[in-house]
Amino acid sequence: MVYLKQQRPEKVTVPAVRASKERGEKLVCLTAYDYPTARIVDEAGTDIILVGDSLGNVVLGYDSTVPVTLEEMLHHTRAVRRGVERALLVADMPYGTYHTGADDAVRAALRLVKEGGAEAVKLEGGRGRAEVIRRLVAEEIPVMGHVGLTPQSLNKLGGYRLQAKTADAACALVEDALMLQEAGVFAVVLEVVPHEIAREVTAALRVPTVGIGAGPDCDAQILVTHDLLGLSFSKTSPRFVRQYASLRDAMGEAIQAYADDVRSGAFPSEQESYPLPADAAAELGLKREADDKESQKP
């Protein structure tokens, strides 16, 4: 595999993620929602694979992440688990699974770990989630935090907009991140915040920050794999997305070429078809095409 350029061949664990900040190592994070994508992403050396509730947008065709259910998350986490060997596997806790109290949150997280095979869970929100996070950590479930733009709060935020863009909001974001750290998270996602604020948060925390639309100073970066590969159907692309390939165009061209060959009769060819064995052909009184061609040779 020419694309295999793993920086560290050993299994990535929660303690290893924490230690990466002390070593000054940048971590690579991507999403995956199915087995083949998980295999490719893992074998390419990704450190953290997130089964994100973004699957609602890019896989299930929802308008937001809000409709995603726990059962859907379990289904996709199980598929990804079968394709991951090295990366740390994190699963998003979908909207509604941790909003009604710590007991419900623990039950949902345990299912993602026990049934889905996740090695950690991620949930959105700042200081208001600290109690739930403490309970999850007390139950030995590693938790990744998420502040800034929190897509599950779309209805409250009024859209996908830059966060922490005032002095007060920036101070509140730093405080939220510190509270999540004290609650026991092993990393904090910073989404769509000014890079200056992300730098401040990264410097203030002992645990790694994972940036998405948060500038280059975070300890790790994450993108939605569909965005990176040009497979997204969004009409507009967020500013922070760098597209490394255009697989949607490549897939469309390949499928169109296949359709043309089918309609013209060029596919399947003789080499792509299975001949009947000679003895069976003789018994059935059928003449094999291969025999006909052999008899026509000069």
C-alpha cells in the first residue's frame, strides 16, 4: 500500500492521546461511518477515527445531526469497529442521549462501548455538561469534549456560525474548556472559533485540543472524510475544508462509462463471462462459443 505512512505503528490509546501533547506531536483525526472507509482511514495512519453524528448529513441525508438516533450510531459504530485496528475509535453521543441526566447518558455511552466497540465517546457542550462528563468518567468511559460550534445546538445557535467572536464569548469558551478538562475529558474539540482563541485554549489546557475550523495551533486536526475526498453533497463548502480529491466526479465518470458499455453491449465481454464446461455443453447438446471460434481458425 503506497499510501501507508503511519507515524506510530502502535495502537493509539486514550493515554497515548494525552501524552501526545507533552511530546508536541500533532494528531490526525478523521471520520468514518462504514467498514471499507474505516479500513482505508486506519491503514493510512490516522490516529483518531470518529464515528460522528455528521453521518446524519453525509450518509443518511438528514438536514442536520439532530435526527440521528442512538440505534443509527450503534449500527455505524459496529461497522467501523470491524475495520479499525490501530486508531483510537471515538463515537459521538447523538442528540438526546445525554440531555436528560447522567443515568441516561451512562446507559447510552455503555451501549456505544459495549455493543458498538467504541473506545471513547464524544459529547457537545461546555460547563453545562461537566456533571454528566464526571459521571461518565467515573464509570470508566473516556470522554472527548466539544465546544465552540456545536451542531446539535443548531436550533439555539440559529445556524452554523463563527463562535467566540466577542471578548466575553471568548472568555466563556476558555472557561468552558477548562471546566471540561477538570471534569475529566481526555481531549477537547474546538469547532469554528477564531484561531487566536483556539491558540489560547490550547495553551491553557493540559489535554489536547482537536481543531476543526479553529486554525493551526490546535494539537490535532479533524475533518469529515467525505469533505476531504470531495464526496459531500453540500451546496457550499465551509471555509476550513481543504478538498484533497474529487471522488464524486471520479465516481460519476466511472458509472457513466459503465452505463455506456452496458447500453452498447460492450460489457460484459467474453473474458468477463463464464463458459459452460465442455462435458456439460455436450450433454445438453449446446455448442460452446469457444469451440465455434476454434473451428473457424485457419
